[in-house]
Amino acid sequence: MNMSILQNTPLLVALFSVLFAQFVKIPIHFLMTKQLKWGLFTSTGGMPSSHSASVTGLTTSIAYETGLDSPIFAIAAMFSFIVMYDASGVRYQAGQHAVVLNQLRKDFQTLLRDIKDWPQMDGQEKMEELKTLLGHKRSEVFFGALTGIFIAIIAYQFIQ
């Protein structure tokens, strides 16, 4: 097996950036709420955006290796913009829709529970709520992007 993938610095920086951003969500959440939630390491959403950290780490690494005028940098930059736009736009809105849908489901369950004349409605299982933390606020995307850029800069300072 060829282990040259372990020498692919842009890939390693991107992977480290996503892991670092996911991990740092735990102490940030603890500082804000005084609650330790280890599940944040594998969850979506939150501060900072690991998606943004990963793509900006990748893009910054590619800039170091190929230059700002290279076609591969252009591809990586556009990929980063699309991912960050999606994280703060489409995915964030999907999370907001999930909040409303979850409330509608609760209201519907309450209606069914309150209808005493319909015994066939008794005993229905509670539906699992939709995940509401899907996307990111713009500040989370911004700080995620800075995280990836700084990790790439630090990595390339040690490489050279």
C-alpha cells in the first residue's frame, strides 16, 4: 500500500482542521452554558463551523503549494465559498424549518392525546424530533474559516 497519502499536506491540514473545530466546540459550549456535552464532537452546527475550517484549511494549503494564480487554487476557493454559503444559508434555514416542524408535530400529538373520543389514537409512539442544528450562523462560519486558515498557516510554518 502506498503511504504517500500521509504526505499530502493539504489533505492532512483539512482533516486536522475539521477534527480541531469539532473538538473545540466542547469547551466553547462548556464556557457558554456550564454543560459538558461530548456529543458535540460528532454533531453538526455550532461554533466554530468545522465545514468552514476544513475547506479553508484545504484552500489555504493549496495556495501555499500551488500559488494564488493556479487553477487548482481557484477550484478550491470556489468549493470553499459554496460550502460556507451552504452552511450559513441553506443548511441554517433547514434547521429553522426543523424547529417549526417539530412544534407542529408536538401540537399534533397534543391534539391526538386530547381527543378522548378516539381510543385508537391512544398509545401512539412519540415521533423522533428533527435535528434543528444543521447549519451555522455567519459568525460560526467566519470563525470556522479563520480556524482552517490559521491551522494551515501554522502547519506550513513548520514544514518550511
